[in-house]
Amino acid sequence: MSPSTEHDDAAAFASYTESFTEPRGYLNFASYGPPSRAVRGRVAHLLEVAGDAGAGASEDLHAEDLRAREAFSRLSGFPLERVGLTGSTSLGLFQVAFGLPGGSVLVGAGEFPSNVYPWLRTSAMGRARVDLTGEPGTRMTPDVVARALTDDTVAVSVSAVDFCTGYRADLAGIREAIGPDRLLLVDGIQGFGVADLEWTLADVLIAGAQKWVRGGWGAAALALSPQGMERIEPLLTGWTGVTDSRRYDGEEHPPLPGAQRFSISNLSPYATGAFAEALTLIESVGVPAIDGIVATHAQALVEQLDAAGVEVLSPRERSESAGIVVAGLPGRAAEAQGALAAADITATLHGEDRIRFSVHATTRSEAFGDAAEVLGRFA
């Protein structure tokens, strides 16, 4: 790398970090990522456009959809025509679940509920059936997936990064384990924008804006492989997902040819504009750079917790983790969470025994020692 390239990269990262204003003790990106100044400015601008209501304002506002789709396409590797938008990761999972007409879908029993309830509902409706495997805390490794497959399995639905443990799924290994004929459905919300993964291994990728992307609530991307497009029916879709949507003739229109067929209605341009701006900001420095810094920060936090005598329950290998660090405090987690809050440190309480920290590229390293010092009193 030439000195000029290094300078350019350093300048880009400095500009990236300066766009964020979260406090030093914010260690909760797996819950939601505070949006940048750029995102907030874009939303404010769009509100001004709407408020001024000039000629063409509606078209200008809804052009944010295309900006978001284009940026997601570039970051994910899926062609633009196979990238659509929906309201949230949960809604996208419901749309995919109801689009599978039959067979069984393998899902980890420890998945976040948004990746369980859609399959419970489709099972109840007589469409695709859910096949829960393992228990909370079971890592969905390729071996675990392979052992749980049956002749009836038509798809496997996994999180790219587990919300509870921070385990980064081996998507290539799972893809190989399930073979080419089964669908691989990936909930990417805990990894997209921060984990450098080969997303096109998935037949369906769904990722919302509000966590690591740091684009706020109300928008998510839905990307599909050719096989996913062919086999997932556009059942839970609406008037904006069909051809000639502005021809109001009282007849059912054919679905659009690409992933936009999964559109239900117009999304908020403030949400899609925020999503687009957040994705563009990620592009300015690149996911590999963000991933590397997050891994370094997570390792530093683990070392501080080790030194304080606090049990670490999340994966320690860099290749198996993605910014989430889980501290075990049997029976004292709630008390410790209160002490963290009193020290202006934000984290997530999981039950009576666990506290989940999640760090980003903009996290300041001084917070790791602060958090470890507080938890050390309860270890």
C-alpha cells in the first residue's frame, strides 16, 4: 500500500468516526446502533423536502428507495434486480416463510424469536413446517446442521451472527452441508455492515437498518438468489409489488420480475433515506476495515474481562465472533447491570446470568476497562 493510499484510508476513517456522537460507554450496538450525523442530516433534509411540498417532491422522496437498494447491492454482492426493500427483518422473514409452500425448515431453537415465529405461523397454516433443533446456546455449526437434516428439509434458516452468543455462522460450511437443492435463508441483522461475510452464499438475505448498519428503524433489505426467486412465492406482498401498480383497474396484476415483487406498500422515505445514507457511510471505509477494528476492540474487551476475573461466554476466536462479548455473572447480572448504568455504560441484560456487550469501530477503548472494573466487583 502506497503512503498516499494509507493517507486516504486514514482520512476516510477519520471522517467516518467523526460522523458519530454516541457516548464513550455505549456498548450496545447489537440492540441498536446510534445513527450518524450524516443519517440524521439526510432525514432532516427529506423532511424539509416533504414540508416544502414542491413540484416533484413525492418522486424525489421515494427515489431514496433506489439509493438504498443500490448501496445494499454493492455491499452484499447481490445484483440490483434481486434486491428489494421491506419494513423490517421480522417482516421480511414472515414474507419468506409464507412464500414457502411446503416441506420443513430447519431452525435453531436458540434463534432470536423473529426467526422462530414466522415458521410457527406457517406450520399452523399448513404451509412450510418448522423443525427446531438444539437448544438455546447451541451453535448452528455445519456439523449440527448436517446431523439435523431430513429428506423433508427444504430450507435452513440461520442468523449470520447469533444475538445471544455472538457466534459468527460458517455460511460456506452450512452451504456445503445442505447441498445445492435446499435453500439457505440468512437473517443478517446482527452482522451486515460489520462482518465481512460472503453474503451471496445465501438464497435469501434479510438485514434491517437499525443495528450495526446504524440507519434507524423502518427499513430492511431483502436479497435473493435465482433459486430463491424461483421457489419463494410472493404471497405476502401488496400493490407496490406488481406490474402496472398505478393502473387502478380492480384486477390482480402479475408480480414484478425481480425482488421488488415482495414490496407490500410504499415505505417511509425517511427510513429508506436513512438506510441509504448509513450504507453509503459504511462504503466510505469498507466492511473489511470495520470488521478488523471491531475484532480488535472485542478482543481488547475480552482481555479486560479476563483480567478482572469475569467469565466470558462468547467465542474467543476472531473467525467465530463479530463484535458481541458476553459476560457470565451467575445470579448477579441484574445487579451488575444497574452498576453499569450508574457508571454510564450501556449494555444488554440477558436473564439473571448474562450481560451482552457489543462494540463497533467507533467505540473508544477506554470503555472496556471501565466496564471490566464494574463487573469485576460482581465476579
